[in-house]
Amino acid sequence: MGYYLIETYYMAILNVFTYLKKYDWFLLVPTLLLTIFGLASLYSGTLNVAEPNWIFFNKQLTFFIIGFGLLIFASIVDYRRWRSYSLIFYFIALIFLVAVLFWGTEIRGTTGWFYIFGFGLQPVELMKFAMVLTLAFVYSKRKDKEQSASTLLIVSMITLIPVFLAILQPDYGSAVIMLGIGVGFYALINMKPKHLIYILLLVVLSSILIWNFLLLDYHQDRILTFLDPMRDPLGEGYNVRQSIIAVGSGSLFGRGLGLGTQSQLQFLPEVQTDFIFAAIAETLGFFGVTLIIVFFSILLIRILLIMKEARDSFSMYVCYGFGLIFFMQMFVNIGMNLGMLPVAGLSLPFVSYGGSFLIISMIAIGIIESIRLRQRIL
């Protein structure tokens, strides 16, 4: 019996190493390097401080270890299993999104977190993950019917229900990302011109209704400040101004770890999450942020290449959906750090502090690795 257990354990380890040899390192390495950049930024925030606070760094390191373990696990599991459970994941995420409105913790005016043993769970991040799997399942199931009215109705329901629940929190940044996922999936299926007109009219009408009936005063101020950052330099425009100053002060090679005045003296707000790109720009300069953009470019291009070589429609849509999330969040986060987009409260994938999004993103990379591994095996 003992010999059998040892042999089983040995074969399991051997299988893991066999999979690791076949890993797509152009997908995995940029992911790890981006995470290391984030950890380094959190670490630098504790330098040259009288009473350093290691909570953010220690928690993010824990999230990374958990996330990397789940990445390996997700890569070993056949990605086609996710297809069978996609609807279950969607309804679980939907239940969490409803529950957080009643029993969630409010942070910076948004009721979007559950706290368990000191660790936060953000259901909206789980919903982004579930939406990609569910939409990939629907489109792969309804092949040759992608442009039908019934498919559009189903996709609209899958998209708009969680978008509405996110607005109720209110978390407009995540609502925009989820809306982008739904529109992005539909746009992929050879959208007809008349459908594009309908969607544009719907967006315009929805924007008018949201502006007049759903947006709070401070959210309207954020948008108005985006149009004119100097209209409220000590209020809503303060964050953007400090971010732009931090980015500019980094120059070519930055001020060095722990030497950024904006981040170290806490002029730059939310330096661990929303404005971590500005903190890195101040610390490592143009060279550092260029590396981040290069790593993201390699990651996204690799996902597109894996999508192109997909052996079935489900895996193609999954790669497209996860790549879309990474691109949109990267684009919006960097845009708001440079003062080019409104402050939307969206984290920079793999870099910003936040356990829910980091772990979910790691699982997503693991699923894409699983797709790539089986492209090589089959």
C-alpha cells in the first residue's frame, strides 16, 4: 500500500513537470514580471518611512502565491470542463452581486466587498470572469445563430443584469468593463451596420438616463473634471493633478525605490490601486513604465495568437474575452493616470493591489495556458 502511494505521488509530480516543460512562457513570463512590478511598487512604499506598513505588501504576496497555485491547477485541468460549469459560475457570481448590496462593506462610497478573516472578496471581479465563460458558452452553443435576434437578447440579458447591479453599488468602472465585454463579444460576430446603429442609440439613451437619474454628484464631477481638470484643483481634480505630477517627475529613469516625493509623502492618493502606474512612473521613470507596456503588449499579442490557433469556438471566445478584460482595464487605468480618462476606480491587471482581481486574473491565465497546452498535445 505504501509503495503504491509513493508511486502515485511520484507520477503526479512527474505529470506536473511534464506540463511545465510544455508551458507557453511568452504567456507566463510577462504575467509574472507584471506581478513582480506591482510587488516592488508596494515594497518601495514602505521605504524611508518612520513606521512602515507591510500589510499591503504581505497581503499581495499571499494573493500572488495563492493565485499562482490556482494558475497551475487551472492549466492542468482540461479547459473544456469550464464550458460545462459556466452557467453555474455565472449564477453564483450573480447571487454574490445581489448579496453584496445588502451585506457588503462600503469603501470609498462603493458597497462592493465582503470581508472574511481580514481578506476582501469583490464579487464584481468574479462576475467579469463568469461573464467571459458564459458568453463563450452561449456563442459556441449557438454557432451559425450568432447574429439572430434571440442570441442578441440572451447576450444582452447576460450583460445588462450584472451591469445594473454594479451601478447600484455604485461601481461605474466595473459596469463599463462588463458592458464592454458584452459589446466586444457581439462586435466579434460580424456586426451588421444596423445593429451598430441600434447599439449606439441605446448607448446614447442610456447615457442620458444614467446622467440624470443614476449618477451621484461626485461621479458627475469626475466626468466634468475630466473635461476640465483645473475646474476643481483641490477637489475632484486633485487626484488627476497629483498623478500627472508624479508621472512627470519620474523623468527618464525615475527617482529610485522609496524616493518618490508624491508617493512617499502621500500627495498621490490610492497609490496601491488606482494610481500605482503613476507611482511606478515616479519611481522608475519612463524606462519603467515602458517595460510595463511592453510586458502587457507581449501578453496580449500572445493571447491573440493562441486565440487564432484555437481548435474550437469555445476556446477562441475564452481567449478573446480574457484578453479584452486585460486590455480594457490596462487602457482605462493608464489613461486615468495620465489625465486622459476619468478616474474610474479600475486596477491595473497583475500590478495593482487587490486579491480578488489578481487571483481571478491568474486563473484566467491558467485557463489560457490549458488551451495552449492542448493545442500542442492534440
